[in-house]
Amino acid sequence: MRSPRLVQHTHKCLCCTQADRVGVKGETVRAKEIYSQPGYLFRRMHQVSTAAFSAVETEKPLTPVQFAALLTIRDNPGIDATRLASAIRFDRTTIGHVIGRLEIKGLIIRNEGSLDKRTKLLRITAEGSMLLDSVGPRVGEIAEIILAPLKESERVELMRMLTLLDAAANQDVVDGEA
């Protein structure tokens, strides 16, 4: 199998003044170059954000996806799995596992839909609400841990760019491209 080729790109690093080479047309990417690839950097930042979230002590361990699902279920009582997956931009297959874990922890309950018995409607439990009440106020701490290395202006710019990327990805989903 042939190695994929990259089109030549350069970008100005936001954290310094160096231009980083992302790839040169006709050259195969080398191992040391992977560290400047967007996919690698997003994966690393996902690790950082997950670790920051995990640092928040809770009675029942909660992942960032479980937290997002629990918030969405609380704010949309009776939501079904398909709509939950769409709301938190998660795949429908894996959302079943997330829902199952939340149910096992006693944080949500599933009830059959009144019109379609195959549909399971989700509701938060009192225990789930109490957990959100304890974690919710700490979301700012988590963001602070993640963004700590950046100056305020860099934080604003990073959030602006991430929001643009998220909107573009959402549009791809709406257009049926993703």
C-alpha cells in the first residue's frame, strides 16, 4: 500500500512565531512530523481535557461524554437515544453504551415510549441531579486547567477557532457529508 501524499501547507503557530511545516507534496510524512499534525494535536488535547475532567472528584466517576449526556437528559426529560446522540454529537451505536453505564450507576432511568415500545425515553434520577449539582460548578475549573498555558487573548482565539471547526463539522453532518 502506498503512503498518502500531503499537499504543501504551512501555518503560523499560535503559541510562537515559528512557521510549522505540516507536509510537503511528494514526501511521505516522517515519524517526527506527526507531532505537528492537527489530528495528533487534537488527540493529545482530548487526553489533556479528559484527564482534567477526571481530576474532578465525584462520588461516581463520570466521563466527559457521560456528563454531556446527563446534562442533556436533565434538560430534555424524555429524550430518546437517537436525539441524545444528535444533541451531544455522538454516534448512535456508542450512545447505547453510555446510556447503559449511566443507568447502571443509577443516574438515569429508561422507560418505554407510549407510542413506540421500541423507543426508550430517558429521565435523570435524583441521584443524577445531585451529581450534576456537584460537578456543574466545577466545569470552570476544568476549563482553567485545560487553558492554563494560554494568555487570555490566546484562549479567546482558540475558542473562536474551535467553534468555527465545530460549526463546519456540524454543517457536514447536516449536509450528509460526515
